[in-house]
Amino acid sequence: MRNDILKGQWKQLQGRIKQAWGDLTDDDMARVEGNWDQLVGKIEERTGQMRMDIENRLSDIVDQYNESNVNRPVTE
């Protein structure tokens, strides 16, 4: 489920994820292509943070993105 959510919004979320973890490179982002486990592993490798902390923060980023887009009017 997390993979589906992240992959579906990958292009929109990349900037927010890179802002949260400045150690990630464009190459890192291209390699994980929205795969939750690979992304968490790459962040863990680059930063030394604990997996649970990374997953919680990543979930918060996704949730905040979704909340900010719920009330956005649809334009055609």
C-alpha cells in the first residue's frame, strides 16, 4: 500500500523528500523511483537515521501533501 501511494505521487513528492533529507542526490531519487523500501533504505544509508524514524517522517510528508491537495479546486 505504501508503495502504491508513493509511486502514484512520486513526481510531486520528490522535492519535499529531498528538502527533508538534503543528503539524497538526484541519482538516489532516480534509482528508488517511488519504491518505499528502497527509499527508506537509501535514507538510512545516507543519514544513519533509524528506519522507524525515517518511515514516520516520510509518512508525515505524504500525509501533509495529501492534506494540502484535498481542498484544492479542480481546474480544467
